[in-house]
Amino acid sequence: MRSDPDPVDARIGARLAELRAQHGWSLDELAERSEVSRSTLSRAERAEISATAAVLNRLCHVYGRTMSQLLSEVEAEPAPLVRAAEQQVWQDRASGFTRRSVSPPHSALRGELVEGRLTPGADIAYDRPPLPGLEQHLWVLGGTLDVTVGDTSHHLAAGDCLRMRVFGPTRFRSTGSAEARYVLAVVRP
């Protein structure tokens, strides 16, 4: 157990516990709905572990939120202008994924911008979208990225843009020797 949890992990954990309580679900019920172990859910809520991108994606699916929405809920009131130094950064160190919320979600808007970075060889698989029918536009800024949407794979290089509406599994793999860096425009259905 970590003696001094990361402040972002602590806020995420508290929000996850709050959402579960709002739905009136026990840890066992949430584990069944999300297909995440009870132990992992409990430890994430207490910020004993940093939830992985895959775990947060499953929980977002259960709660009907995008990951950006969940992360924005642990911030203060969103401002119309977000300076680079103030943009929330979240890391899944285990998978080599760094996510910057460039344009955080707002309740009056359906779109947001996210910067993603994957270390060479990083491989992230999501078994479902947080919201079925989520529209995404992925623009690669550097490196190479293999993206699989359902059964279709795409090899993307710097400058390429992949447009997709996500209903099933997706996978992002950094395939080159350099970090893959991309912008993801997310539009809620």
C-alpha cells in the first residue's frame, strides 16, 4: 500500500466511490457490472493503486461517462480558457500511456480535445467504449500508431487522421522506436 497516494489518484478514487454510492451498488455489484475485480475496485477507491486506463474505461462505460468527463469531475469548476500549465495530465505508468485533457469537457458542449502519448511498444486495449457510438477523430502528431477498431486495423503515421464511431473494442499500439503522440477529438453521441 502506498503511504502517500498521488493527489489525482485520491480525487479519482473518491469520485469513483461517490458514483458507486449514488447508484446504490455494493463493490460486488459494481465488480459484476464492470468485470473488474472487487479487490481492484476497492483499492482504486481508496487510492491504494492507480487505476489503469482499461479499468477506468470499464468504469466509465458502467457510469455512462467519457474518461474526460470523469477526470473533469475531480477538478474545480472548468474555466473557458485552460492554459497549458493548467491542463490536467493523467498517467497510466503500467502501460506507458500519458493523457492530457487539452480542452476539458463541459456540460454545455459535446466535444473535447485530448493529447495522448504512448511510449515505444505501449499497447492499450479497451474492451468497449465508455459511451456506445462515441465519435473520435485521432490525428497523429508524431511517431507511428496501430489502431484497431473492432476487427479493422489501421497503421497511422505523423499527419494521418482516423475518424471513427466506436461501438466495440479498440486497441492503440505504439509501433515505432519513438513515442507516439496524437490528438484525439472526442464527441459524445
